[in-house]
Amino acid sequence: MAFSIGELSRRAGVKVPTIRYYEAAGLMPPAPRSDGGQRRYGRADAERLTFIRHARELGFEPEAIRELLDLTAHPEQSCATIDAIAARHLREVERRIASLGRLRDELARMIGECGHGRIGDCRVVETLADHAHCAGEHP
Amino acid sequence: MAFSIGELSRRAGVKVPTIRYYEAAGLMPPAPRSDGGQRRYGRADAERLTFIRHARELGFEPEAIRELLDLTAHPEQSCATIDAIAARHLREVERRIASLGRLRDELARMIGECGHGRIGDCRVVETLADHAHCAGEHP
DNA sequence: TCTACGATCTCTAGCGACTAGAGGTTCAAG
DNA sequence: CTTGAACCTCTAGTCGCTAGAGATCGTAGA
């Protein structure tokens, strides 16, 4: 039920030094220690760390991840607070899904044309380059 | 038709020093210079840079972005090469869309429960923490 | 044409998020 | 017990930017 940092590393797919870094950075809680001073972890830590890894791979910044983790950690805070934070992240997530959807379609089209012996022209750049209007981001 | 780095910065939503950094890093081609040595850009540069920004926001590493840009830049390379690279990115993009979809559903559920006066428990962590099986990533 | 001043130039240094290594301690299988 | 892999802390390095410093360019207005 209690396992080492190496085991946690294997379960979550996050390198050992990175786990220690996340603890120092406040993304992971300070782990309880064995008599000899080594960190001990449980299932919840593996889940939390796996979430952090996925969120990082998806391009979320540590600050955003912290907020998402807080949603889980403090369900007692007001509905309005949760709603505002969740809604903001929801909009962001939907933007990303839309962008990735366009990229997926373009990649699929290229592969399809390849199969028919044509070297189709590639519009990967145009695919994500347009839609500059989805911005409203840089003040 | 030819504009400055500041103008490019505004069009693409990327800071001026970052543009110079991308040039040094090889993500942007070396820009032609004015008589006085200032960089001059065209429409294609703005598109490319906007693509880079979007791809970075979506969590793609510079190396992956370089590959995607190369797909566009060298349509003359063999079908097999293009197919392999595009297929790999397609799988990755689909994984991300699936992950984001789960996160979106969970955020939407929380907001929905908020609206009905309940402070629903938050499962955002579980949402992305499971599915460790989609790994095959860390050797 | 001259001038002023904002934009651009290069260069160096700093920061956030890791990552790698040195040197020493702990744990657990034998 | 012993011993070697795994852990500890600490420092230093890398990558992707970001923020000055000090000098030069370019253009609008007198």
C-alpha cells in the first residue's frame, strides 16, 4: 500500500527527479517519509501524478494544473468559484479540441492521398495558421 | 508586402524576442534583411509563425513542430516517408483529442451539477489519471 | 533635408521546468 | 550481516523562452 519513489515513477511514467521537483514546486504534496527518510506514496499519489503528466503533455501550464487539482481537492468551496474556474478551463479545452480536430483532418487527408499514389500537397500549416481570430489572448 | 518583426509579432501573437529565438533555433527561416540590417517578412512567415504558436499551445515539442513544418516544405519526398510521419502524428493527435474530450465532459458535468445547486464531487483527476494503458511511451 | 524618437539590432543574463551527476545513506534480498 | 540497487540532498546544466543594455535604423514631421 505504501511504495517508493521509483515505483511511483514507473506507475505514473514520470522520472524520479521530476517527482521530487514537483514536490518542491508544490504540484505534489510533501510525501511522508520512512524511518530512514525515504519518500512513501500511495494510490492517490500515482493518480495525481499521472494526471499531472497527461495535463503537461496536453500543454497545460503548471498554474492551470494547480487550479484543476484544487477543483478536486476543495469541493467545499462555493459553486460560483468552481463554476467560474471550470467554465474557463472548459472553453480552453474546447478550443484545443477544435484545433486538434482540424490538424487531425488534414493529416488524415494527406495520408489518404498518399494511399492513392498521389503526393498531395500538404496544408498542415494553413490548417492551424488560419483562425488567428480565436485569439483574444495577448494583451 | 514586406513588413517588420514588430508587425509580424502583432499578426502572429508571438513576442519579438521569441521570433528571433525561433530563427536561431531553426523553426523560422533566416529572414532577409533591409539595407540597414532589419528583418523583413511576408505573409507566409506570418502563417508559419501562427502555426508554430498554435502547435506550441497544443503541447507539441519543437522537434515535432519541425517535422510537421517539413511535411509542408518538402512535398516532393516519398509517399512512404510522408505517410509514416503523418500517421505517427495522426495517432498522437487522436490520443490528445480523446484525453481532452474526457476532460471536457468532466468539466461540463461539474458545471451542470453546479447549476442544479449541488456541489458535485470533482473527478477531473480520475478523468485523466486512468488510461495509463494509452502509454507505451517511456522505455 | 534634417531631426527626433520609436523600433530594431546584437549580446548577455535570468527564469521556469526539468535533467544529470556527485557523494553519501537506506533498504531488502541473500 | 553484507552488499548492491535505490534513495537521499545539493549543485550545475539544458531547453525554451524573456528581459535588459547599449547601439543603430527608419520614418514622420518641421
